[in-house]
Amino acid sequence: MNDNEILKKVNPLYFSAKGCLGLLAETGDLDIVNFYNSIDKEQLTAFDDNPIIKGRIISLEVRYHIWNVIAKETDCQTIVDLPCGYLPHSLITARLNKNYYGLDLPIVTDEISRVADKFLNEREKFFVQYHSVDATNYFSMHNALKDVQGKICIITDGLLGHFNCDDLKIFCGNIHRLLMKFGGCWYTTDSHFTALMSKTYAAITGKDEAIMSNATSKGRKKVGEFDKNETVFTNGTFEERRNFLEECGFTVESFRYPEKLKIIPSLKDNPTLMNKILAAYQDMEIWKLTADDTDLSENEIDLPFTQNLSVKDNILSIRISGRLDTITAPKLLQQYEEYQAENKFAEIHIDAAELSYISYAGLRVFKIMRESLDDENLFKIVNANDEVGEILKEDGYTIN
């Protein structure tokens, strides 16, 4: 199995990002269409022509252009796009003569960096960098930004609902630390992420917003990432979300969508519908966050990631040290599949004594290994610390 196939198995969420690009291509924006025509479309299919899909397309378009407005208006010279997905934000930023750092999963940055390179001229390439990071790993993000001089503007769109409770706190702590180091601000559209789609749908159809909310909820449940991440950004109220961010050490400044976006380009020939949709956004907010003076994040020091695999009597023993996350999980899966190609394992034993953190990507690798056994009960984990053990127990594992 090649590296790209390994990354797909460990990080399947990349496919949803491609779907978003496909939906946005329906708006006819030239940059988006060029990017969409250049990616590997794999299993992407044509979209149904129905109001729910139309609502998603328009809400995605609105968020895309809000991103562009923020990048243009900020006085920060460096824009940090997290997650960057497959969107052509790098083109927009480079045309503004600003530095662009696109951060995402390895499988995303590998492909999108090559796509963007096709459409950036030589001058624009100077401004653009893509880096693979794990958003819960401060050091991976800090390392990606090691060349940055001056203030940064971090923009996140649709990210906060992907985390479980613990990871959401870690992520916000990481953003706080970055802003304490570099200065600048963090913009997020996630205050009303689902509501934006629902209000768009209701404005288009005149029907109840709940129809779109229910459709969105069903779609999320099809993705394994969302079965255990009930957090303030998935189930909380607007006020609870704002209070959470303030408790994480941020000062929150609010902007209404119509303040930042005056037109919806795909609807410029239908001003009646466009104005109706924009009017529905009067209560929708974008948040600009700045870090308070006190650094609330922990100065954790993780062990370096290592993996040691050995086979004896059809038992695979694995000892893991450090973080098993988006960046490191593919390494474990790669080596595991190399061993599996030459052996039929009856049991798999994981020694987690020095495993300091495990993300969804790591849990997915454990699941792949466990399901390969004839008897899944013979997948055994020992010596996990309390924090890692709790995550594993929530995922159905027994810690010996």
C-alpha cells in the first residue's frame, strides 16, 4: 500500500473537504473551478438539484467570501488558514501581497500544494506555504510558522465542531499560545456554523429551518468523526460558545455577516433572493478573538514519537511513545501493514505506558488492527495513563 492510500485510511475527513470544493464549483467562481478541475475527484459524484443542496452551496459561498474579506481587511501581513482544505485561498492571499500559510492534514496539503502551484505565478509563489499539522499539537503548528515575522491572522471555518471536549480545549490553548507569541488575532465563523445553512435554506424555500438542521445532523453522523464529539460547538447555545472562548483566555469581538459581505456573487443577477438571504443573516456573527495577557495553556513536553513492533508466536507486540495523532498515526499503520503482509496475527498487544496522547487518527489505526483479528478480544492494551486510558475506554477498549 502506497503512502497516499495510508493517509486516506488514517484521515478520511479529507474527502468531505473535496466535497465542499465540488459544491462551491457550482457557483462558477473561476479560481474554485480551476482548483476543482485539478484535484483527484475519486468517488465524487454529481450533486442533486434540490433546496438542501442549494442551501449548502450558498452558505459555503458566503463563508468563502467572508474568508476573503477578512484576509483583505486585516492589518496582519500573515494569514494562517486552518484548515486550508482544497480552497484557493492561497491565490487570494498572494494577490493581496500577503503571506499565506495553509495548514491541514498531510493528505490535503500534499495534493493542494501541487494544485496551487499550477495557478500561482512566480511572484505569488513567494507568499505561499502549505504545512501538515495536527491542530491539537502545538509544536507542529509552531514549527509550521517558524519563519513568520510579525503578527498573524488565523482564520478557522468549520473546524471547531470536529473536536471532542478535551481536544477543543487543547486546540483553543494552542491558538492562544500562538497569538501570545506572534500577536495578531483569530477569526472564526463557527459561532453560527449550522445556523447559517439553516437560515439560508429557510430564506430560499420559506420552509422551517429545522429541515436543514436535521439534514445536516444526519450527514454528520455518517462521518465516524462525529459520533462522540458532543461539545459546546455541536450542541451548545450561542452564548455558551462565546463564554467557552472567553474562559479559554480570549477577548471576543463580534461582526454581523452583512457587515462583511454586501453581495453573494452567484446571486448578483437575482437581487431579490440575495437580499432576502442577507437579511436572514442579520443575527449571524463572525468572531474576532484576541488573546488575553495571561497564557492559560500548558507548557507540555511530549516524548518523541517512536514505535517498536515485534512478532513472536503469532503475537504482534507494539510499544508506542509520544503522540499518536494525525502526523504520526500513518507511520504506525504503514509499519503494521508491512508486518501484516508477512504474518497472520492471532493477537495484538499494545504497550501504551509512554503513549502521551491519542487522536481520532490513532484510534482509527487501532480499529483497523483490531478488526483484522479473528477474535477482536485478543487486541489488548496495557499500561495506558489515566488521560489516554479514558479516551480508549470511551472508544470501547478495556485497559489491562
